[in-house]
Amino acid sequence: MHSYIKNTLTFTFLALSFISCQQEISQEIIVYENDFSEGNTTGIENANLENFVNIPVLGFYNNEELILNLSELPSHKALRITVDILLHDSWDGNVPSPGGPDIWYMKLDNQEIMNTTFSNSPCTSTYCLMQSFPGEFPNQANPKTGAFNGNLPGRCQHNGVLGYTSRYIISKAIPHNASTATITLGDILVQENAANPICDESWSLNRIVVSTLEL
């Protein structure tokens, strides 16, 4: 397994805004963890096992949703959802039609908790397609801002070309106390000028971890 993929889980984006400065997490229990190395996709809808640079991922998605269903959760006040995603080829960030915007989102129990864009664009004085991450769309940030690794090889349209897959490790903590949870990861990719949309741009999931938090 390539060293730039198999790393100790590192958080590059952490949202805990619902917890005040006086509150502390008294207990955190991992209730789901999967890097798909054993081929287990139980409880995941639209789980397509693939490989990217010889590592297992769920992919390759283009205008699709991936849904994880959890049940029998222990008592808790919040969930922490951490995803390790790979964005392949020509993500165009915030640009308008026909090339974008290229949106990626996360929902918990059908409530949107993240709606942003990503860009794999080169960025020079004459050409730079901005993205919204680490903010929400339509915020403006440079391409690959917040990426754990922005220099991985492209998958299809830019197959083997370094810089055309970006890896992001995103962690969100959300108030939640139900015994079940449905986590949705999805995209809205605009590619009106692409002959082969899924080759033009796609994404995959390298790892997901869900834990309950007690405050």
C-alpha cells in the first residue's frame, strides 16, 4: 500500500462550533470504521469497490450518492464523522456552467451539514479556478486549499499526471442523539462540455470513521 494513502488518520478540518468553550468531550466511542481493505461494505448503499493506485476505495462516483446506515448507537450527544476522500481529474471549483460549479456535500439524517466545492486546477497569474473548501459554497479559496495531499496522479482524463487527484481528510462533529443515523456523501458535478463525465471528474472514498460523543 502506498505510503501517501496509508497514513495514521489525520484531521485537516474540524467543526465543533456547537460546543462552547466551557464544554469538553467526556467520552468518544468509535462505532464504525472502514478502509475497505477487507471488502466489507455492509450497511453502505451504492458501495462500488474499486482500486486507486493499488489501494481499495469506494468509487468512482459522478453525480451520485453514497449512503451509510448505522443502528443501535450508544447514548450520545453528538456524532463525529471523518471521511478520507479522493477527488480525481478536472474538478473546476466555483466556475459557472458549462464547467461547474463542482459541488461535494455531506448530510446527516438528510440534513445538510456540508456543501462545498473543490478544484484541481493549476493556479497561475493568468489561470486559477477557485474552490470554496474549507468554507461553504460560494466562498472563495485557492485550488487544493486544505488538501492532505494535492499532488496525487489523475485517474482517467489525466491518468498518471501528478496533481490531478487531491486527498482531503474532513471531520465534522454534529449534534445528534438518536439510536440510528444515516450519513450521505454525494456530489453535483456540472460537465456540460464533457464527452465522458466520469472520466472528466469523479471522487472516491478511501476511509470513513464515525464516533459518538458524550459531553
